[in-house]
Amino acid sequence: MPDHERQAGQFEYLRPRMRALAYPLLGSHAEAEEAVREAWARLGRINPEEVADLAGWLAVVTSRVCLNRLVARTGQPGPRLPDVVVEPEPSGGESASAPVGLALLVALDALAPAERVAFVLHDLLRLHVDQIATALERTTAVTRKLTEQARHRVQEAREADGEGSPAARRRLVDAFCAAVLDGDPAAPAALLEPEAELHADGWHPIRGAHEVAERTVTLCQGGPAFTAVLVNGSPGALVTRDGVPTAVLGLAVRAGRISRVHLLLDPERLAAIDVDALP
């Protein structure tokens, strides 16, 4: 078999791993797929014999492509909530695919591009710091420092996103949705931490239990329906009006209370959700 054909087969085998790398880096499924395709195009422009470790080479090149895209975003107006994975909730309440948590994606979005790449490659893909330094074109010492800085900044989000059993988190989500439908901000505020945050498309974070509850109640006025779903593997809700998605609700939980509310509001991305596939 010619080298290029063998390499193409190996690439297809590695494609899911490269998408799993690009998605948390870019927070977008479409952009992640584009980054993987660009890495494939770059692979086609070199001699196959130059690549001894295809998996490592693709990880470095895909990371560089993503880094360039992240740098290009700098200064763009308005925060954007990352893409989410919405799926039916099985009886056990846990996702078999266990995608990257929404709270972690939001935390990664707040990092500088190089920090984000360093963290994802080190903590999620478990690459050696020397490989990460190659991807970032930095020294090993600088790369190690970037990784430590990024880990420190996302630690709180990782802890908040992983606390509580799925059943306990589902009860909290259901209670919050019921309280929002009640229309009195005092009811959902009682379920929130005093310094809770609301993250939504196009808004800078809103802080404070009452402020978060009041804004969420305002957004969900007019008789919406809440459908229990998994949002990036954790209990959440799909908000619909007349069967049309208007928001995806995700929550981060800490010590039995809601620490962050995440609302995906982008109509274009909401339209891509297959409502018929959900219960």
C-alpha cells in the first residue's frame, strides 16, 4: 500500500481524537472539524516519510491551527457560550460519552490562547510538556508555567462541575426550573450561592444570586417548557416555546447549591438541536 494511502487510513482512525482535542480548544464543533480538516491538508503537503509519529504530529499541528484561530478571535465583541452537546437523559442519569463539561469549557474560554492550548494538551490529552512546547513554539520552562497558571485558573470550575451525584444534580435542576416558572425571583435565588454567576451568549457574566435569578426569570417568561436533558454529560434542561428551542440551561453545582447558570441563547445553534430525538 502506498504511504499516502496508509497515512490516510491512520488519519481516519485518529480523526475522533483530533476532534476531541479541537473542540475544548475552540468551543465549537464546526470550527473543530475545520481545524482537523486543515491539519489533514497540511499533512498532504509533506512527505509521509517525514512523519515518524503521526498521532503526535497531528496533535501538534491541530493545536497550532486552533491557537491561530483563538488569537484571531481576540478583541471580537461579546462573549459567546461554547457549543454544547444536548442528549436524552438515560435512566441512570449519566452520559456514556462523557463530553467535556460545560463549566470547564466556559472556564477555558476565559484563558489566554496559549494557556488554553497548554491546559488542554496537558490535562485532557496527557501530552508531555516537551510536545506541548513544540506546539506552542515556546521553551519547556515557559510552557510548564503556562500549564500551571491555566490549571490554577480552571480548578474552581472543575470542582464545581463535578460535585454531587447525577440524581442530586437532577433534583437541583428540576427545582430551579420549577422555581423559575413560578415567576418570583426569590424562589430560584434561594437555590443559588450568594455569589452565583450567569453566563449567556453576548453578555458579560452577571453576579449575585438575586441578579441571576431575576434575569433568568425574565428570560423564561411567557410560558416556556423545560425538558430534562443532559448538557455535556450533566443534568440540564432544554427550554422550548411551542416546541421550538429558545435556550439550553446548564448548571454548575457546589456544596448543594448552584454556583453558575449557563444559558445558550444563540438561535442558529439552537435550531440545530433535534428536538424529536429528545423525550
